[in-house]
Amino acid sequence: MSDKISLTGLNSTEITETLGLSPAFRGKQIFQWIGKGAESFDEMTNLSMAIREELKQKAILRSSSVTKVLRDSDGTIKLQITLKDGLAVETVLLTDKEDRKTACVSCQVGCAMNCAFCQTGHLGLARNLEAGEIVEQFLYLEKHAGPLDNIVFMGMGEPMINLENVRKAISILTDKEGRALSGRRITLSTSGVIKGIYDLADNGPNIRLAVSLTTADKDFREQLMPIGRTNPLEDLRKAIDYFAKKTGKRVTLEAALLHNKNTTEESARNMINFARGLDVHINLIPWNPVAGLPFSEPTTAECHSFLQKIEQAGINVTLRTRRGREIGGACGQLGKTLLDSQGNGKKLQNVNYQ
Ligand code: SAH
Ligand code: SF4
């Protein structure tokens, strides 16, 4: 582990102050290079050789490294990124029909929320990612795929549990002096941490929100997603309403469809009742298989029939196509390469979420 300062988690003022740079615009120059994807100080050609040498002694530009690259013929790219302490996360690039590129980034190593249908949930949680470690995922994906259009916090982990570092990463990526990504192109996905939804609505940043509803069948949701026991559906609905009204932004409700579990007539009715009156868009995601879990993929007919029921009730709804099948799936299936490389499906050290 290097004891040099890692710069990806700092804005230009912080770079100037931390490195004691003079004049102050040096920090801005370095910050601009980082946003452009520079991985070495020697790429920073508007800095003198002497300054570059001095910087190399004090700082590093990346604290993590790419240790595996998987490519699917549908354009999906998955990177395994190893962190400074040897732990690893996965990050994914998704390309849609219009050729728009979206980074699906992780915010934690594993996840403590323990959702029954999710690969990451079965890893447990090792630790939160630092802001720079989140920024680096985005920069590595841009290196592999060219400029990206969107960023979604739908990789490993629950962003509301690491909100301060997620905020900092967003402030760096949206900074006008750096990568200057638009907040309209950023989505945070939560399993339903109500306090976090209010916090985001009241304190920003001004980004989009997705909530993993999965099902509006109360008891079944509580079984599938333990967070539902302390953050109940009625209160979650109020928080979503508050967010949509406060920010003027439509909220996405995500639902991973599990064969014969949350696709029934009654499930459709419950979902319609939950969504009615809210400014939401429902995104149905056929569940991606995870070995060893007691669920199976829904059939295409089952997904379409569920979609139709919601549509007929006049609710905005779409069915997402499966991505990244050849490389062990995309969002919601992350962690497989870590289990493989850490051996014997060993769980990460578990931390309980209260
Ligand atoms: N922790 C956050 C964000 C990461 S999970 C959250 O739960 O919202 C990203 C999305 O993948 C969630 O909507 C989750 O419900 C979904 N998901 C999890 N496992 C899945 C699987 N095996 N197949 C399809 N979607 C899955
Ligand atoms: Fe964590 Fe999201 Fe997976 Fe639930 S669905 S275990 S919150 S990553």
C-alpha cells in the first residue's frame, strides 16, 4: 500500500492545499488532467518536468487498478478493480440501443442489506468505498469505452449507507473545472433507505433517484429485502412522493421479476396501487440467475403479461432487456469474479446494518 496521497478523491482547491502548490492554478491544472483520464504525471504537459518529478514523490493518480476485463458481445464491459487494501469491486459499462453508454458503479465492497435475490447481498459488507475509489471506476470505464453519457449507482452496495462519499464522488465528476458530467445524467439507486431519500431531496445533489421496489406485496418484500422491515412500504411511498415533488424529478421504481413469485395478478394490483398517484416510472428487470439461490428466471411471456397489466392501468412502465449474459450479468449480479478469485465462495467479513 502506497503512503503517497491519492488525488482522485480531491477537487482542485483540495489538490492545491494538500500538495502545498503555488501558484494555486496548478491544482486546477492537475484536476483538469485527472478529469481527462490522465494516469501519469508525465501526461500533464503544461506542468514543468521539475514539478512533475516533485508530484511523483508526493502523490499518486490512481489508488486502485484494473485486474480483470470481461467483454460481452452485446457491448457490456465488466471490470474487476482491485483496491489499495487488496479488496476488489466490480464496475460495468452498459450500452443501450441508441448507443448511449452508462457506467454502473459500485459504492461499497459487497453489501450489508442482504436482499435474498442479489448476488452482492450474499457477499456481506467489507467496507465503504472512498470517493476517489468511486471516481476511479468511472475513469477506468472511460478508458476502456470512450466518453460515457450516464452514471448509475447500481453496482455493488447501498449508496444511501455511504452517502457522504457518494456525494463527494458526484461533486468531483460534475465539477465544471474537471469532468463536468451533468447531474441530470446521474442516478442513485436505493433499496429503500427512507432517511437517505429525504436527505437527498433536501440536501442534494440534484440527481435522479431509483428505488428498488421489487414488489409491493408487503410480506413478501419484507422476506426478500430485510430493509423493508424497518423502512416499511407506506413510509417508503411517502418518501418517494416527497422526493418527486421537492425535486420535480420523476422517480424510477425498479422491480427484478422472479419466476412465479412477484409476477402474479395480485402482485400487479399491489404494484399499481403503490404507483398510482406518484410521479414514477416502473422499470421491470427479468431476474438474472444467481447460482445457488432459490429463484428462477421469469419466462418472456410472464414478463410481458406483467408489463401489460401495469400498462393497462395507465402507469409508465418498461421492461429492460437482459445485458451482459456472457460475462456473468450486469447490475444486480456483481461479485461473482470476487468470489471466484477469493476462492471457495467465502463471504466477506460481515457488518450488521442497523
Ligand atoms: N443497492 C442498490 C443499488 C444496487 S442493486 C439497490 O438495491 O437499489 C441494483 C439493482 O439490481 C436493484 O434494483 C436490485 O433490485 C437489482 N438486482 C439485484 N439482484 C438482481 C438480479 N439477480 N437480477 C436482476 N436484478 C437484480
Ligand atoms: Fe445490496 Fe442492492 Fe443487492 Fe439489496 S439489491 S443486497 S441493497 S446491492
